[in-house]
Amino acid sequence: MSTMEKPNEMIYNAFIDCVQENQDRFYRLAYSYVKNKESALDIVQNAIYNGLRAIHTLNEPSYVKTWFYRILVNACIDELRKTKRLVPTDPQELPEGAVSESVSREELLDLQQALESLDPESKTIVVLRYFEDMKLSDIADVIGANLSTVKTRLYRALEKLKVELEGDVFKNE
Amino acid sequence: MNKMRELRRLYENTEIPPELSHIVNSALHQNENGILKNVKSEVRSENENQGELKMSVIKNEANGTGRASAGKGRRNLYRSLTAAAAALAVMVGAFGYGVSTNEAFADSVSGMPLLGTLARVFIGEQVDESDDIIHVEMKLPKVEGLTDKAVEERINTEIHDKMTAIVEDAKQRAAENKKAWLETGGTEDEYMLREVIVDYEVKSISNDVLSFVVSKTETSGSAYYEMYYYNIDLNTNKELTLKDMLGDDYIEIANKQISDEIAVRSKNPDNLYFDGSEGVEGFKTIAADQSFYVNDAGNPVVVFNKYEISPGYMGIQEFEITK
């Protein structure tokens, strides 16, 4: 297969598969920004359109996922900037059974609110690292920053969240 | 990292709406032809079966309407693969499957209702305005696809009129409030901008019922909610009542289940419901015009606003009622 052809058939396949396989993840990520079902669905849908429109710029199938995350995260942050909505988190939004014995409901709420109050880029780093298990180098690609910037921002964000570091932050790097 | 783990669990518990896969698939599909047209036809086969794929690509190029035949088969193939061997699919791609799988799968999905064939709700009107008194964000739903257009029109008009009036009212109150604030020595800098957000959420949509809520949240320090529920029987075009859903004994059925559930939830010391002990009467019975929506399981979910049956920190309280 010639690598000159764009969009490359293999990349196109990888894109379709990637989106279908990870659609729940993508939705959850979008929802974590906008906290609204309709907006999150809109964002995922538009990110797919935009992805398909720009897919010819991609030349390596293994980048598809990171690349789509980038489109999605940009769309989420754009939406947040547009609406600038502060999302109040009321206690009833914690699903039942969400609270374990070791962490109190109040602690969890505090932490959740602290996470929401981070700037969107820092929040993105925390969410991708801890909820999506993404490597820091991939996160750097997603948000278009270099690795050391990502590390610094992550440290600063965790400080704000007052989460104790256990030394496992940078494992697998 | 214990707290982070808990937060992650919350994140992972985000409810995935059932319409997501429809939306994702139609987004992928709508662009399919346009993309395929750009693919050069001399894609080299790396094994025999890929010839099949090559043919469909060419076919798509030859007649711009390839969507119905080849395009559809391709997409369905992806879906069957995704379901059967998700891990394998990424790099291997769609190669290696015969035509028969394709057709069988195409048959099995062709009867599925696609987005747009059903009644649906979409953003019909959006207002975003701000001044030094109030910030208004209004996103109004519009219903489409009901078999009775007159009912559809009535509902859409009602939503528009009602919510516009509510926002106007909020603006007026905010203006009076600010005037009073300044007259009593408050400064412009310290004035807390009032915020009014009108939004909607589709609770469930099936072949029989469309259920959604339009909500108004007014914030100045604390948040106050107003919710307007619409539960439409798509067969009769009538708005559903609890009686329609639960039968003649609906009051007793709902009251019993709500009381029982309150008792269960009250076992958690974090949960507090009014019980008359501090002079505030607790839950006694559902109202004649009790708010409810219909969930994905097709059951009514009775909703009580903040402060109605419990202290403000408990927020909005919901109770699913089963038949």
C-alpha cells in the first residue's frame, strides 16, 4: 500500500474501529467537561465529523487514537470557553455506592469540586492520566505541549487537589 | 491515591446514553461516501479477500450513491468485527471476512430504527446574553417527528412561551433586586451577578414514549430549580399520566414505594428526609400533578424538587416506581 495515498485506507479503517470501540470513553470524557448529556453527545458527534474531515492529514494508523483525543479535548475546551458555565455539583449527583469506607462523601465532593475548578488544560491532564491511564508523553501529544510542561502542570494540579503523591505518578514513562 | 481511585470510579460510572451508538454510527456513516471518494482505487491487495474491499471502493467512486450497497456492507462489517473481535480489529482492519457474513449482518441491522426516523428532540432555540445584572443562557428543545403535527406544534409553542416568560420574569426580578442592593449601600463590585440557565434533557426515547424535561436553574448564591416534564405517548400523541402508567391504584402504588424507599435511603446517615420531627412535614402523598419522567426501562420516575421532601443539600429527589 502506498503511503502517499490520503486518506490511507488503513488509517481510515483504524479510525472507524477506534471510534466505535472507544465511544463510551469519548462520551465520558466529553461529559466530564460539560456535565450535560446533550452537549456531550453533540461534542462527540462533531469531533467525529471533524476527524473524518481532517483524516487525510494523518499518515500513521497507530496515532489515530491520540489524534482523536486531541480533536475531542479541543472541542470540549472550546465548548467550556464558549459557555463558561460553572457546573454546581450537588451531593445527589454522586451515584449510590460511589463512596467507600476509606473516603468520606465530603472528602470526595471536595476533591471533585477542586478538580472542576482547575483550568481546563490542567483538568485534562489529570483526567487523562488518572481516569484514562494515558501515558504522559501521549498526553503531551493530546494537548500539544512538551513533556516537561505536562509534568509541571500535573504536579501543580495535584498540589491544588492536595492529593498525596505516592511516587506512582510517573510510572510507565 | 485512594481518593483519586474513588473519583475515577465516579468518572467511570458516568451513564452512557443509549442513543450514543446511533449518533456515533450515523456520524461515521454520513461522511463515509465523501471520504471513500477520495481514496484512490489502486489500493493494493495484501491478501485475496481484500479484493472485495477494493471492489466496493471502486463502486463507490463510480456511482456517488454507493452508500446503499457497498458502503453499507463495509460499515456493517466493521460493526460485526468490532463486536466479535474488538482487539484484533484495529490493525488487521476489515480484511479476511467473506461476503456472506456481510449480508447476514446487513440483514440483521437493516430493521433497526435509525436516527431521524423516530420522534426526536433537538436544540430549537439558543439564547446567550449577559449584562451587568443577569446572565441568561437558554437552550430550548424542539420536538420533531410526532405523528400528530398539531400536538407537536402545541408542545413546541408552549415550551417557547413558558420559558421565555420565565426568563423575562427572572430578568425583572434581578433588576429590582440590583436596584434595591445599590440603594441600600451595596456596591457595583460586590453585586453578585444573577444567572439563569434554561436547559433540557431527554430522559428516554423509545418507539412508544418520548420523555424529556425542560429545567430552569436560577443562581444567586444558592441554586433554585424549576422542572417541566413532558412525557408523550407516541402512539396516541397524548401526554402520559401516572394513572396511564400504573393503573387506577397509582396513588397507593406510588406512595407505598416512595415511603419504602425513603426508609431505605434514610438508613444512610448522610441522607435526611423531613419527617415532621422538626415541624417540617415530610412526604405524605404524591400530588395531583406530580412531576415525573419515564426512564429507559419504561418506568415512571417521580421527582421532588429541592426542599420539597428533604433539606436543600439533598437536592432533587427521584423515585423509580415499578408496576
